[in-house]
Amino acid sequence: MSRSAHPAGPRHADVLPEGHYSAPPTDLNALDSKVWAETVTRDTDGVLTVGGIDVKRLAEEYGTPAYVLDEDDFRARARAWRTAFGSDADVFYAGKAFLSRAVVRWLDEEGLNLDVCSGGELATALSAGMSPDRIAFHGNNKSVAEIRRAVEAGVGRIVLDSFQEIVRVAHIAQELGTRQRVQIRITVGVEAHTHEFIATAHEDQKFGIPLAGGQAAEAVRRALKLDGLELIGIHSHIGSQIFDMSGFEVAAHRVVGLLKDIRDEHGVELPEIDLGGGLGIAYTSDDDPREPHEIAKALTEIVTRECEAARLTTPRISVEPGRAIVGPTAFTLYEVGTVKPLDGLRTYVSVDGGMSDNIRTALYDAEYSVSLASRVSDAEPMLCRVVGKHCESGDIVVKDAFLPGDLAPGDLIAVPATGAYCRSMASNYNHVLRPPVVAVRDGEARVIVRRETEEDLLRLDVG
Ligand code: LLP
């Protein structure tokens, strides 16, 4: 992010302190279409509205903090991915980004498949009626019970992540008298340009089986020999919040290289290739994500070209976007509690949530934007840090942002692009209750995940 020179009129700082911020926007009331969904606008009173409902009403009815999710936007993004890849490919929504039963039903209706990575996600999918053959089951340490449940349910594919798991799944499938369709997840040795904690294709980490040293080829050899397994393809996921397509290009090249080696050694052409998820979204105005149709075109071209060169029949491609579908569809609505100006530094704006509803800033140094939501203001911009209510100084929601200088307790502020990995990574730290997810559509709002209550907390405390 660029850093500004001294911007016009910050209220509490003559010289701006170190930080990752651009110059204050000329109009603090404007909503940047990069980070705000199209359906979010301001009404004539300046109050933010989404899907035809204003946020003051939402706050009154459902309380704050709350994740406000625009169902039409979610469906439109899911559909855009589906359409972009067409009928020759499969889109598996990555449930880890955010999963609830309503989401599963929307995906089902929009023709997407689902990637789950735990027994809990599998249970959610099945309980919402997702057809098991449209579910892929991931994870580097699936338990025996989870594998058994997935095989019994008849999931469409299990993505094998280790040598031990190859044997484990084969054994369970055989015990249950079935042949499980599987893919093998490999690491292709790509350094994805993203935060270290969310990069997954380099070799020194826990996921997948390295291509290097012939390990992936050996995994294929073993899987092909086992009666309980039907090996249908190779899987690669290079990381998350990636904008640069070159990592996918290298990954596709290496995966196709393996498919070629498999054909040469075993006389088998595996019919599927999964390139994972990881496409980035805009959290701030500085991010420029690609559209699904561009991504689909690029990935399809890469795979087709590589397969032609290797004289292989082009396999069926699948992808697993999570963030790119749900991320931009929701914002978090907070009420401002205290506003604490620190002279020469910045103003600390405390909200009624924090790292328990958005751990991403603390964990990945993620950047977010924020807007005053309950009114407009002509006050001068002030440099702020939006922080939570937790007992930890790293409890930061938005590290550096400009908000109007007249911001006051009771104002509502909204942080956009919190649909992915915020509710799904939410915690009860300090026994703070996890916020609800309120879905809006056509002027109607409904809770799809309710707010946690003290009763919920105490129910688990049986000592
Ligand atoms: N497929 C696999 C095998 C994955 O491991 C993941 C994400 C995805 C697909 C979906 O990736 P997406 O399209 O959502 O980037 N908590 C982190 C992200 C962790 C991603 C883990 N795997 C964050 O908040 O940025």
C-alpha cells in the first residue's frame, strides 16, 4: 500500500505516524465499489442500506456486532464461477470460508459442489441436504471416524493427503465393501505470493505429498494398487489471497507433468485435475482481483495447452474458491463504544467486537477498510485504528483507516469484505459471544446463524 504525505486535516496528528495507509479519501462518505457490494448504498439520510434494508434497522433488530450477508450477491458470485467454468468443469465452494445450512442450500440451487475439511463441515452439508456425491472431503489429518463417515455417506471424492491416509482410506472403503473415489493432493513446489501462513504449495509445510523426489509418483503407484480406491485425479492448492496467476500456471504445468508420467508408467490417464482455490479479493481500494471468467479462461487455457503438449486428453478441471465467493458478500456492523484520541499518534476507535469476530488482522496482518454506516459526515478525516474489546493490544480490526473527526459513541461503522474466514474463524476469547450472520434479500432480513448466548457458553461448561 502506498503511504501518504501529510493529508489534509487529520484531527489528532500533525505528522502522520508510521502505518499502511493511503491519503485520506476525498469523500469519506463515498463507498468504493471495489470493496462494497453493488447492493450496498446510502439512503437519502446517509444511512448504509443493503438489499433494501438500512443498517440502523438491522442493528436495532439483531444487535451488533453482526455479519450482514447479501444473499443475492452470494448467489451472483457463485453463479459467475459456475458459468465461467461451464459444464466441462466443476466448482467446489470451499466451506471453510463460511458454511451454514442456508449457504449449502444456495450452493445446491446454484449448481456448485462443496469442499469440506472436517466432520463438522461434512455434517452441516449433509444435514442441509447436499448430495454426497457433490462433496469433496479434504484435510491433512482426517480421523478414522471422519473417513468412515465420509465413505459411508458416499462422498464424491476424498482428497488423500499422506501415504498413511492412502492405506487408511483404502482399508476403510474395503471394510465397508466399496471403492472410494479419491484424488491425491500434491505439493508442486511453488512459492505463492501471499502470507506465509496461507501459502500451501511449497514443500516445507504440512499439506500434500511432494512432487519432488518422486514422492507423488510413489503415492500414485500405491493408490493404483489398492482395491478400495479409485484414483480419479491429482489435486493442488497453492495458497490463498493470490492475485498473480503465474503460480497457478506453474502448478498446472507440474500437475500435468505428473499425469504424463502416470500415463507413461501405468498406461492410465487420470480423468481429473483440481487446481484448488486461493483467488484474492479486494479488502481495500489497492487490491485488484480478477473476474471469475478471466480466471476460468486462464486456467483452462493453461491446462489445455499443457495437455496438448504432453499428448494427453485434457482432464476435467475443478476449482475450489471460497473467499472469492463469500468474502465480498458480507460486512461486519459494529457499534462504536469509546473514541480515544492519542495526540500525535492516532485515534483509537473501540467497537463491540474485535479479534473474536475477525482474527485475520491479528493473524495475517490483513488490511481492511471501514466506513461510517449510520450517517454521513462532513467532518475532517481523522486517522484511526479500529480496535476490539478484548484484553489484548493486538486486538485490531482495521489497522489504519480514516473516519470522520466527529465520530462518536453510538455511531455504527461497517467493515466490508468480512464474509470469508471471519465467522468461520470466530472464537469465544474472553467469553465474548460470537455474532450472528444476518442474510438480507429483497428487503427482507433473516438470521442464518444466530448470535451466541451466555446460555450457549455455559452449556459446555459442565464442571
Ligand atoms: N481448497 C483448499 C484445499 C484449501 O485449503 C483452501 C483454503 C481453499 C480451497 C479455499 O481457499 P480460498 O479460495 O478461500 O482462498 N484463514 C485464511 C485462509 C486459509 C485458507 C485455507 N485453505 C485467511 O483468513 O486468509
